[in-house]
Amino acid sequence: MSSSDRDLYFMKEALKEAKKALEKDEVPVGAVLVYQDKVIARGHNEVEILQDATAHAEMICITAGTTALENWRLSETTLYCTLEPCPMCAGAILASRISRLVWGAPDLRLGANGSFFDLFALNHPMHSLEITPRVLEAESALLLKTFFEVTRKKKKSNP
Amino acid sequence: MSSSDRDLYFMKEALKEAKKALEKDEVPVGAVLVYQDKVIARGHNEVEILQDATAHAEMICITAGTTALENWRLSETTLYCTLEPCPMCAGAILASRISRLVWGAPDLRLGANGSFFDLFALNHPMHSLEITPRVLEAESALLLKTFFEVTRKKKKSNP
């Protein structure tokens, strides 16, 4: 598999996670962590179900990844997430020493890789990583659009 | 109790948490979450024990706080933490809508309230909060200094 085919393959896995969130009425964001060409951890947004604002897809996936590798340093891993990470998740990606980040759709309000601000462009004292943005952007954005349209309709019928 | 006496009281509670981390050979950082003048959640750094880079004192405390209040929105709470929050924790504080933050010692490398950069000075689209820095700064800094001196000594004797 070429490196871009690999990115498409794993982003589709992250999209499967985002769809799980959608089925639970959560904002549809998904993530997978890849090590040695295998998915070692998965996560999808569960903020409402867990009633925990830190339960973003990336955070759940990172914690599951540290359990899988029995190491808080996720060196030589790639995190695929369907949405540009927020400040919390971007901070967690740096803290856990993930070596590559691939994301799908930009988060125009809260994205911490250029949309709101760019945490990765600051001179982090301990870590830097490779980033590939906008992989399967349309698919990720469509899921989010679907979710917010349904939410809006529900609010209109139950104002 | 005056408001500054209250801050000293609750920061001492956060310092108790930091000491628990020190006893476990973790970087000594602690946090407590206060709602209606009561500590409703506690946390201390457990990155090494849990082998999870996201297991910072603030993150553990925030998740425990959402469990206590059964709500991901921690409105009308104050988070006391012994160290200036890192980017991940600062992002989590904003995401969970904490209304006030009180911190102890600055984190000159990674602090996200002015030392590394200031996440709270950016125009976050959903939330802003009141911040009181450097409460019991010397006590928090001394704990960290003690930890890093002991670590350095251990490294010297076991290079």
C-alpha cells in the first residue's frame, strides 16, 4: 500500500468510529491510533453519554493506546482523527509524544492546528510531529453537517 | 472567610494532592474542584503509575468533578491547581466551562497561561473565565524543586 492509500484506509477506520458517535447522538468525531501498520486503539466522542467534556475521541483513543503499548510515550504512532483537534486534544497529542497526526475536516471554531490558533506552530519544548491535514475532509464534514442539521430540526420541533 | 483566605484554604487542599503524587514518585502536582464552597473532586498527577500522559492532576480532577455533578458543564466551579496548567489541561478547563481558575507556581516550559503561551488570552468562542495566578506559589514550587532534585540525585547514582 502506498503511504496515501494507507492514510485513506486508516482515516476510513476513524470515520467508522465517528459513525458510532453519530448513532449515539454524539457529535460525530472518531479517532484511531496506528502502530506498526495496525490499529492499536480506537475512540469516538462520548461527551454526552459520559457527561465528561474531556471524553473527546482523541483523548479516549490516546488513553487506550497507552494501555495497549503499556507506555505513556506513544512514539512511532500515528493518530488519525476525523476532525482537526481542539486545544485540549492537541495538547494531549504533544504530551503523549505521538509522532504523526492525520486529520480530516477543519474545526473552524476550535481547531488548534490553524483554525482557532496553531498549537503545533509554537515552539513546544519537548516534542514536534508531522501533520497531514484534510484527509477525507468531505466525508468527515458531511457526518458533522448531518448531525447538526438533525439537532437543529429536533430543536425546532421541541423548542 | 474572606475570598483570599478561601483561596489559601483550597490551595492547601490542592497541595495535599500534590504531596500524594510526590509520595508515589510522580511530578508533584495536585488539583481540587470547588463548588458551593466545598471540594467536590480531587486529583493528583499519575502519569507514571497509569502510564498515561493525559493523567494530569487537573484532568483527573475535572473528570471526577463531572461525575460528582453529573454534568459535563462545570459552571460555577473553581479549579485550584498547584501548577500553571499545560495546553491540554488549559483546553480541558475551557471545554468543561469551569468558571474560575486559581493556580500556584508558573510552569516556565509548558504553562498555557502566559509562560509557554496564553490560551486564555485568545478569543475562545465558547467560554471565558476568571483567573487568579500564583497563590501559594512558593509552596508549590518547593515541592517541584524537591522532586526534581531527588530525581537528579537518583540519576547520578544510577546513571
